[in-house]
Amino acid sequence: MKYTFVLLEGLLKDAMRLAHVAVSDIYSYREGIKPAIDKITGDKEKVVQMEVDKTKIYEHAMARYIGKIRPMRTGMKPTHECPVITFTGEDENKFDVDGSGFRRQYYSIFFQECLRRLFEGSGRNQLPKHDLTKKDEFTALGIAIVEAILNGDCGFPYLNNAVFMSILGKSDDEIELSLNITDIPLGDVWNTVKKIQDAKTESEMTEAISEDSANFLNFIGWPGGQLMTLKNKHSLLHYITKWFVIDQRLSEIEQLKKGLNYMGFLDTIRANTWFEPLFVYSEQYSITANYVKQKLEPLLDKLPTKTDIQRKAQKQAKVCIDALDETQARLLFAFITGLYDPPIIEETFCVEFNTNKDMCYPTSYTCLNKLFLPLGNKDIDKFKESFWAALYDVQR
């Protein structure tokens, strides 16, 4: 089966926070974190064969990782597991040579579903939803993130920076310096906060804090006996921001933190800034046009061509790849791999011609990182049009 993932262009472009990590390129970054990963995994690894219904990955994964929580509580030292996954009822299983393609897809789908169910925010600036009934789910997610990283697959670069700093156990001063009022999720609360922020007179201030939707002010930790006035508005906004971003979610943050210390992972990487881009989005550790070109251009040059139609398609593809901008490169990478970020272990691409000569759109086989070039376009303009339409549209 050939398919592509839903391409969330906004998710790729909307990076609300940049991690300040000195990374010259993806290759040196991978080498930088490898020693720490090797230290955590040690010399023992358990290969786990799993058959999974792709439509029920969230339920399967959540049950599996929740099952690891109790042994953690008893102090048992777990052995690193490397899942080898096949999806039930799909012919494509026979092409899964080493299991990594399906495993990466398993993690990616699970993480995206966790974002939908357990988090709120915009783009890459996500906050755990306050829900005391979901504590095991957050711990399970933390365990899954650790397993994905240790297997060289992917991190979870969606966390709000202040939330990640809280997970690392940074000081209150360090956490508060990273807070921003725009981190507060949109909604009725945000409308009230905006009125407080925009207040220019005492009457406007009083009106804003007296609204029914402003009852949250009773819980933000504001000093007792101190009035909320225009004079101390900025201090009040700081209290509000800290409450909605951190304090209100402390239970969920703590549960996620517990999961991330699976196999002692968090303790090992706490002071290692190389790992930050795996949790907080960084432009420095992301897919670039140059990276994708380095991957695809040699493959296009070596692509065997037997007919004039194939040679024309090869030339058309070279033109498209050479003209990639940064956003297009990330979309193309996601189209081919099903991933929005570079995996920790370097991936290998493959390019072939589509056997259907009438096909005008490119297709991909994400489990093998394989791109199929179309042969049905009459000229370069039609090729470009269909090529980019395939990336921006939802295809299954």
C-alpha cells in the first residue's frame, strides 16, 4: 500500500520556541547525542515482535506503555526494548526489512494522537491538558518518548519551553524567564487576560478583573491583601501566565517527568543540552532544503532510465528538488518518511519511477522512505503543479 501522512504545514512552520543549542548540522548533532544514548541502553536489548492494527495504534501503545509503569514503581530496572512491528492485514509487511520503518510510523502516529488528546496550544508550543484522570497516560507517553529516542527514531519536539525546563527541574527564576503571555491557550480565559493586558485606566482594569470569566484570579497565588491595580498590572500578568502555563498543570508535568525518567533517561540527560531539540523545537535541528537535496540529488543522478519518458521525469524531478525552499523541503521529507523531524539515526532514501505511466502525482512508501516519480506529466509546469499539489493535499 502506498500512502502519505497528513501534511500539517502549519505544524512545521509554526515554531513558537527555538532551542539555543550550538548545532552545526544534523550529522554532527547525531554524533553528539550518541554516547549518552549508548550509556543508557547499555549492552542489553530485547527485540519485541508485535502485530498492530494501524487503526488502533493509540490504544495498543497506551496499554503497552501503561503496563511498564508498575515495574518502574517497584524499582525494577527495565531492559531496553526494540519493537519490530508489522501491521495486521497489510501486504506491505513483506517489505519491512529491519522493522525500523514500521516502528517509526508506530511512534509517529502515537505521538500525533497524544498531541490531539492530551495537549493544548498552537503549533510546536504545546502544554499538557490539566486532567487528573490522565496521569497514567502522561507517564506512558514519557516512557514511549524515551523508547523512541533510544531506538534512534524520533523525539517529541512539541513541548513549551517553560514546561520542558520544569521537567528538567530548573529553578523558578529560569522557568519564569522563559514564560510568555502568548503561551496561554486561546479561549474565554485568554479574552479576559487580553482585557487586563490592554487596560489603560483603573476603571478598565477593574472591569476586566471583575468579569465572571476572571474567577481564575482566585487561584493564581496573588499575595493576599494586595489589590490588583493598573500599577501592578505587569506583575499580575506574570502570575497569570505562570498559573496557566505551569502551576495549573504541575500534576501532568510531574507524571510526564516520571515517564521520561524511564531507564534513568532524564537523570542522564538533565544537564546535556544536546537533547533539548528532541523536546523543544529548534530550527537548528530540523529538516532543511540543503539536507533534503543532499539526500535526493545523488539518487536522481544514479536513477536508471530506460525510456525517453523516464529521462524526462528524471529531469523534471531534478528541477523541482533543486528549487526546494525550506518549507517545501520539510513537506517533502514528511511525504517520503511520514516524519516531521529528522530521526536520530540517519535515514536512507530510495527513488523509483511509478510503474503506472499515466500517474501524474508522486506517491511514497513511507516505511521504506521511498519516493515514486510520476511519468504522466507532459511538461515541467505540469510536473511541478502535480508534484507540489501532492505534498500540500491530503492523500491516502
